[in-house]
Amino acid sequence: MLPDFRVRQRDKLLEISRAITEELDLDAVLARITRVSAEMLAGHAGLIALRKEGGGWKIASSYGISPGFIKPLSRLLADIPDHGDPQRFELPEVNRRLQRITQAASMGLLTGIGLPMVARQEVVGVIFVFRSYRGRFSAEDSALLEGFATQAAIAVHNARLYSQVIEQREHLNTVVESSADGIFILNPSFRFTRFNRACTRLTGYEIEDVLGKEHSEIVNWQRVESGPSLEEAKKGGWPLQAQARLYVEGDLIKRTGEIVSVGITYAPAISSEGSLLSIVANMRDITKFREADELKNTFISIISHELRTPVALIKGFVGTLRREDARWDPNVVDNSLAVIEEEADRLTNLIDDLLDASRLQAGVLSLSRSEVALGDLAQRLADRFATQSERHEFEVEFPEEFPMLYADEGRITQVLSNLLSNAVNYSPDGCKVTISGKVRPEEVTVCVQDEGQGIAKDDVPRVFDLFYRSEDVAQKSKGAGLGLYLARAVVKAHGGKIWVHERVTKGARICFSLPRTET
């Protein structure tokens, strides 16, 4: 071969060597190698076929080839099997297939030269150049071409590694940003270098307002309940080792001045030399956990109080009746037994309500539906309450031919009983309690109204919450705060709604609606 051709070859080899250090975009590297290969071997066109993981090859870059010819070439190489030794089995097969199609497509006018791309004992691919003459290479030329293909393989290998790093970084960014928990990273000076969207939601600070700021400027505690703050731990020498995680729990002051309960776990990243590289922190909203704890404490407080009273009464009356030194009048015995029976019923109802509440928490409240005459049911309940509470007047206002509903009569009875019980308990003697019903095209509405003090505006959003009782109500009457919670659950299970009617001048009016068709 001509000396000046060898010079051009060496120039191209130097160009590829520069590409290894200058270019890391895989597509750009492949395009550059394909062009240089065709020029260096005086070819009309060229391509690079890369080996895919798991078997098969694909055309990754081409030069001087019509786009319509790429698909058949790709199909030609796609099914080459993986024999475990690609350099021995797959490279010759790739070269054979490309030589065959070259000869067939050019009617013998073109030939091809394949340069295997092997880097770090890994078969990366093959460079194939189409040209119109056959030429034999000297040993020096062959060594030069082999070096060129190796350099090209290294360039592709490096570009692949770079692409993998970019993909992994983008994947990590996606994971961090999509996390429901706040994630932020601090440098050794405790300044923010990363702050995800969840942190913005929890603290109120935007990312651009945080990066570069000190931790103490952003994380301000109103009250720390568990563990020392990061700044306090730092004064004590934290972190002393890589496993020295720090957990801080308390009430955080947001940028808006609002308070949010969070728990933050700080995990240090320590180098092999023992120096602090960064601190990765996970911030979690623990408001729901706090509410659950408060609910548990409320449950224990209310239930212990509600159980203690009837148990004490039952025990007291039984103990009195069992006294051997006294002879009781039959009327006294009857009255005592009536109290015992009443308190036992009260305990039974409380236990039933608690069981229903637990079923609701587990999502297993079942309904046994049948046809229900709601107007008749309301009248029966009004009559029953009238015999139990002679100090109230009960009135039922339902239109004639009120439609039958497909519902669980026992559960609807439970709803109306709870509403009537509240109306009796929270209205003074001589007041009227009204049960009214209205019919609409797609639903019926039932309301229970009393003439008591009504429901405070601030209490309206919470009256249907589990165990909720306003301070004023809790001081004046007994109860566990289960009635309206269960009523709402039963109504919702029927596909209906329940609400407090706020446009009432006197007393309280609670309404619920039920669909007229089966849900």
C-alpha cells in the first residue's frame, strides 16, 4: 500500500484516539468512527454493528448507506445466536452475512472489510466498510487497522459507560423527585446540595431558595420531641462513624409559619479515610401517626370512662341487694334491677358500637338489604323514644306514598336511633324532636331536628369524626363519640350522604340522603 495512505491511516487513528477523550455521546462517537473508517479504508460506505446483551446484533451507525437499506441489514443480523464465545462464533457469522449481502446487492462490484471491535476482552461490535476494490494489507497495515478497531472499541465502550452513568443518574433523580418522603443532601459544611419536591411541600421552601443555604436556616424546630437537633449533635462530635444515624422528631416551622410534625433521619456518608463526604436526610410527615396516637389516647380515655360508670353502678346495686343484714322492699329491688338492666344495655350498646367501629376501620362493614318502608320505621322509632323520654315531644313528617328503599333496615334503624338519641340528650325538657322526609327523583332525604342549643360552627366539620365530642358537650352529657361516626359510615355504605344543616335558627338539624335505586 502507498506510504501516504499509511499516513492517512495513522491520522485517522489519532482522530479516533482524540474521540476517546473528547466525545462521550455514544451516537456521536459511532457516527465519527463510521465516517473515519470509510475514509481510512477508501470505502464508499460503512456501518457499525453492535452486539446486544443476550444475543443478536443491531446496526448502530451507518455512513453513505441509504436509510431504506438499513432495516433489511438489521433484520439480517438480529437473529445471530449467542454461543457463549462471540469472538469465535458470532464475529465470523456477522462478517459472512454482511459479505454475502454486499456481493448480492452490488452484483459482485463491491466487497467488504470487517474490523472486529474488541475492548477489554469484550466483543463490542464490528466495523464494516464497503469498497469497490480488493486489497491485501501488509503486516504493518494489519496491525495498524487492528489498533484502530481496538481504539474504536474503547471509544464505544467508554461512551456506553458514560451513557449508563447518565441513565443511572436520571433514574436516581426520578426516584428522588418522585419520593413521597422529603429527601435532601448536605455537604460537609451542612449546606444544602439537593432538595426534592417533597421537601418543598413539607417546608414551603422552593429548591432555588435552599441550595447553598445552611441547614439551620431552613430546618427550624418549634419543638423537638425526640433526639437532639442536627446542630446539637454536631456540637457533640456527630458523626463519629458511618453507621451513626441521627433521628430527630418534632414540630417544624414551615416558611409560611405553619407547623408540621415531621421525623428526619440523617445518615452520614464517610470516605475510606474517615472524612465526611455528605449527609443524606429523609424527612417524613408524621402528622397521621401523631393523630393515630392521639386517637388511641382518646379511645382509652373515653372508653375507660364510659365503661367505668355503668360497671360501678351495676356493682353498687348488686352489692346493695346482696347485703344479708337488710330486707329490701320489692319496689326498691325492682328499681335496682331496672338500673342494672339499663346499665347492662348501655354496656352492650357501647360494645356493639365499638365492634362496628373496628369493622369500619378494617373496611368490613356488611349490609343485609331488603325493602324498607322508611316512613313507618321513623314512626316506630319515634313511638319508642316517646315511651322512654316523656319530657320530649316527637313528630314525624313524611309525605304519603313515600317510596320503599332497598337498604339494610337494621343499619338504617341504627342511624335514626343515634340521631334521635342525640336530639333527646342535647335538647331541654319540653322541646320537640322532628323526623321529616322528602322525596326527590333520584334520592330521599331524612332529617332529624331538635330545639336545643345547636352545633357550634367550629364543631360542624368534625362532628362525624371518630370519638369527637366538643368540650361543651363532653361536660354536659355522656357518650363515646361513636354515634355520628357510625351513622356516616352506614349512610356512605348505602351510597348516600350525611350532613349538618347549618341554616337552622334554633337547635340542630342533621340530614342524610339515600339513593332510590340499588347501589
